[in-house]
Amino acid sequence: MLVLTSQMSVGLFAQQHLEPAYLLPPAPINPDGNSISDAWVESGPLYSSCQSSGFYVVSSRRLCQNKLQTCAPGAMDYCYCGDGQALTCSSYEAFRGWLNPSIPVCVYVHGSFVTWETVMQDSCATYRWLKSSACGRPVQVVFFTWPSDEPFTHVPLLDARHLGERAGFNGLYLQQLIEELPVTAPVSLIGHSHGARVVSSALHLRSGGEVEGYCACVPAQPRRIRVVFAAAAIDHDWLNPGHRYERALWSVECLMNLKNSHDAALALYPLLRPFSKRAIGKAGFTNRDQQEIGQQAAKISQIDVTPLIRLRHVWPNYLADVKLSHAISNYIYFNGI
């Protein structure tokens, strides 16, 4: 079991001899007084046309977004969509019981400015898209959603910067979710836009790195992990040694980067922060990046999707082309690379 704690408090926890636990916050109540589970139940019938063998949506939207506190595993919200059924409230215990330790798990993480309704719509569409390249092979699909749709200043660039920081913080919660999955089940992670930052943060953490002042006190269990980035909104050098998520590649077998040099949204990415570099979803891993990464660069593959996606950025544009699902199928179904 993973323990997340700030480095400043490691000694305190060691002195208290606490049992290993997730140092995560209690779930606050939404401003309107309704729980996220209530919202799922209410929204479920809108998406009852989803035809699949079932997937889960796991949410950190109700969790604290500025500090971590002790709480038991299962603090996130869990929702299940069965074959032809509505998306309904579920539980941590049901989620754990649903997981098959011998079948690969694919976890998709969305980017910024994604509403609840969009999560519900995209989850069904993404499940069908992933299954389009299955050729009968099984996969368990989980959608990780984080609070990415709150307006802060109503100035898009400032809000995008704030949400980028929040995406990095939610890597702590994604790492908890990864550790809840069976160790014997291979795991693929798909990160779109700022979702790639959530994924990078989680991978950096599980390889011994520090995220927002927190680190894993108990080493993560070894497991097979493959990664796909789409329109990734992180600096192109952040996975290089000495940079923000330098340990992310240590945790993975291989990483596929879907690069779009015409992405209009990512063209604005360097404006988010002083001295920000170009986004990896637009620039890709440059030759210099790969030289600095060294032997780990052998894990990286890149596909130029510019002719397919062109100026567009949002996830449904990727879902519109079945060729892309086939292009990443080896990463999802763990065929040979």
C-alpha cells in the first residue's frame, strides 16, 4: 500500500508508527450540498445508450486540491456503466471486485475545461473507440476524472495555468488509483492535454520523485505500465533529467507521443508561464531531449498526427479516427512493441 506524505512530516509519521495508509484528504461536500455520487445517479439516464461490457469512472473531484490528509483507500468516488445501462453510483469494494487480475487495465485521464457532462459523454465514446481495435482481446477501462472545469478568473490563459498546476497535484490521486489495481494486471495510461501532466506526475511519484512537496514513503509495487500522450500539455523537456518529472520514464515499458505540430491550443502554451517551453504535444521529444534522456529514450515512440487532427485539440477529434485507436492498440492491449 502506498503512503503519501510530505518530506517535512516523514519523521513524525515514523515516530508514531502508523500503519501504511493513503495520506489523502476527506471528501468535501459540493457547494450545492449534493455529493458527486448524487450527480452521477441523476446524470446516468442521459447516457443509457452506452453499449459496452462495462467500465468505471473514478473521480477525485470531491477531494481536497491543496493538501493531503490521512484517509483510507477508496476515498475517491466510483461509478460503473454496465452493458447498455446507465452510469450509476458504485463503491470502492465493488470496483475492486470488478477488476480481473489477469486482464490489462487502461486508464484514461482527461485534460482541462472538462465538465461532468463531457466526462459522461466522452467515457462511452472512448470505450467504443478503444474497443474498435480490440479484435476480441479483453481490456478493463477506467476513466480518471479530476476537477478541471472550475472558472477561476474567467481569463482563459490564467485559468489554464491554474488548472495545469492542479493537474500536477492530481497525479497524487492517480498514483493512488494505480496502486489499487491488481499488480498482475498490466496498466496503460492515456493522458490527453493536461491529463498527460496528471500521468507524468503520478509516474514521477511512483519512481521515488517528489510532487508538490509529497513523496511515496513506501516503494510502489513493480508492475507493467505503458503510456500514450495525446496533445500533451507539458513542457517538452519535463521528462528530461533534472526537470520536473525526470523519473516518469523509469516506471514505464514504453511511451507513445501523439504529436500535432498544428495544434492551435498548444500554440498558446508557452504563454502560460515565464520561460515556459513548447508543449510536448506540439514540439514532441526533440533530438536534444532524447540525447539528454539517454538510454530511457529507447522507450519513446512518436506519431505525427498533424495530417489527421490539424488545428484541433479536444479529445473527440482523436476519437473521430479509428486509425488512431489501431495505432496505439499495442500499448493498450500489451501486444509486442
